[in-house]
Amino acid sequence: MDLYEVMRTTAAVREFTDDPLPDEVLHRILDNARFAPSGGNRQGVQVIVVRDSAMRERLVEVTEPGARRYHAQRAAGETPWSAYTPSGVTDQQVAQTAVPASVTEPLRRAAVVLVVCVDLRRVAALDKDLDRVGVVAGASVYPFVWNILLAARNEGFGGTITTMAVAEEPALKRLLGIPEPFAVAAVVPLGKPVRQLKRLSRVPVAEMTRCGHWNGDPLRI
């Protein structure tokens, strides 16, 4: 496929057919995804490939608490799990919130689930001493995760980046035997999409650019 077509049509896929994702295709996806950049080219990612149905059910259990809080906050009109604005949602509201099937079923229905981890010894977190949540270290793992989805799209498969399970990372690490000092970056279900979106909706360039200064004009042609 044309590169720009892949970039413009790689949607978040959560509904899958029963088609398998053969090991040779998955290997090809990962073999190409590994060329993503990472800080200092230190390549600190590790991928756990989960196919076993019992393990998937355990992943669902670990995913539900973070997802329940996410959807409780969303129902209250908040930005879920905001790193900036404190939540006003109570524990009781969270407990009474149902977890939508769209969160759990991809873990059950996908041909394979990838758990992507990163070695914290190999990332450069230049913002670790700032008075905010760190984001820079993600530059050493999320380009790889996105490359997985681009490569999957090129192969006729799809998936989505999920992070709900990371809210319960200690339990997730115990479940999968992930050692220190690895962190879990994403849980990615992959499979054959029930339908493939042909066109995605995004804000135009003029709404996301500021030339020369925060108060500068947008980039236009």
C-alpha cells in the first residue's frame, strides 16, 4: 500500500473476524515495526505475544478497574484519567459504572494480543524532574507501537493501542512475569477487521500549527 494511504486509513480496530493472524505474518509485522526510532537507538522494547484464551480472560480482569474509572469520569463530563485536572468522581460512582464490551471484547476476540514493554534503564526521561506527569520517555516505545499498527494495516490486519491495564501494572506484571525494571506501555489486540475505515476524521493542519510563537499564525498553503 502507498505510505500516505496507510497513514490515513490506520484506524483503531476493536471488532475482529475469526480469521487467524499466522505467526509468519505477525513476525513480518514486528520485523518491520522494529525499525521505529528510540532514544539513543537503545531499543529497549520487549513484546509478549498472548494467544491463550485463559490468559486473555486474566488480561480482561486486570483491564476492568482502569476502564471502569475511565468510563465513570467520561460519564461525568471529565477528561478521563487527566494528568492535569483533578477528578471529582467518587469511588462509589466508579464502582457503579459498567465496563463496555468495546473495552473487553477486543482482548477476547482478537487473533492475538501483544503486551508491549519498555526497559526503563534504556529510556531518556528528560522531563522526569518537572512538576508534571512525564511524557518524553514514551518517545522510545510508542513509535514502535504505532509502527505495529501501520504494518498490520499494510498486511490487511488492524488493532488499537490500549492502556487501561496499565492502571493495574503491578498485577499485570505479576500475571505475565514481567521483571523490574520493565514498564508496560500498551496492550495491543490485533486481528482481521470486521470492517476497514476508508477515511479518518482529523483536525486540519491550520488548527494544530502556530508559526514562530504560540501566538503565531497557523501554517496555511
